[in-house]
Amino acid sequence: MRLWTVLCSSVLVVSCAAQVDPVVPTPVVDSSAIADPVIVDGGRSSGTADRNAPKDSLDWRGRHSPQRATLYSAVLPGAGQIYNRKYWKAPIVWAGLGTCVYFIQRNNKEFRRYREAYLAVTDGDPTTTDEFNGRVSAPQLLDVTDTYRKWRDISYIATGLVHILNIVDASVDANFVRFDVGRDLTFGAGPSLELTAQQAVGLRLSLVLH
């Protein structure tokens, strides 16, 4: 009886297994990979990151021209700094030039003032009076006139120097726009193995550029 029961159970299991169709697992396909493929063409890849990134942020350094930056600064001080995207430098240039222009006007005004007083004193006409009413002598007026004239000339020179420095700064910054200042710059310090092998104390410094 037991043998018969075992045989019936075996036949039932085999028949059930024969009726079950084997299921082949279907690989899961990433829909994002199909919807947004990365196409490589001549070493250039285009994908979601490249399409979504602003074009100006990708190629403005490649289109940058040091000649334009120099020309812009020469024609309009501060324009080269703006072209180089160093916006904080433009107000410095304007402040420097504005200060120089202020001293040019002030010194020139005082120069003309004391020169007219000197001419009024030395013209030999007793009816002509100066604004100081004779309280300042002609030599003193001439000395002050020469002083303001020198200061005015120095202000002109300072204005020219600020303008030249503005051009040089814009040109240098434009030439260093494509210079890669990345994080692949390492500096290390450690004991010198050569000196340690000779039972001496030494320090080895290394600078690695990638």
C-alpha cells in the first residue's frame, strides 16, 4: 500500500511539472537610456547634460579674444574688464580715473586763480587790483602759481598711467582666461629618504602639476 501511494505521488508531480511552461526572464531596459542617448561623433558627446547646460558657459572662453579686451580698454576704460568678466575691477578703474580728473580740474582752477593775481600785481597798472588786495607779494604769487601748475601736470601724468594700467590689466586677464587653474595641484612635504639613509635629518618638498 505504501509503495502504491509513493508511485502515485511521483506520477502526479511529474505530470504537473510537465504542464508548467518555463518563463524566460526579460531584461529590464532603462527608458532614460533610450529616450536620451549619448551620441559620440568625432570625440564630441551630446547628452542631457550638454543640451541643458547654457551654451555661453561652455564656449565663452574659447571665443574670448585678448585683442578685443585690449582694444575695449583703450577706447573705454573699464570695458575690457567687463569683457573679461572681471566686473569688480571696472569700478576701481573708474574711481582711479575720476580721482585724477578731479585733481586736474582743482589744480588747474587754482593755477589760473593765482596766475591772474600775479598778472594783476605785475602789470604796472595801479588801477588793477588782485583778489588778495596786495596782501600777497608777486614772488609769493608766482611760487604758488608754479606749485599748482606742477601739481596739475602730475595729475595729467597720473591719469595717463591709470589708463595704461587699465589696458595692461585687461590684456593680461584676457590672456589668462584659458589658463587652467584646477584642483590638480598638489604640494607635499615629507622626510628625505636619501638623507635618512645617511643618518641625517632632511626634509623633501614636492610640487606636482597634473
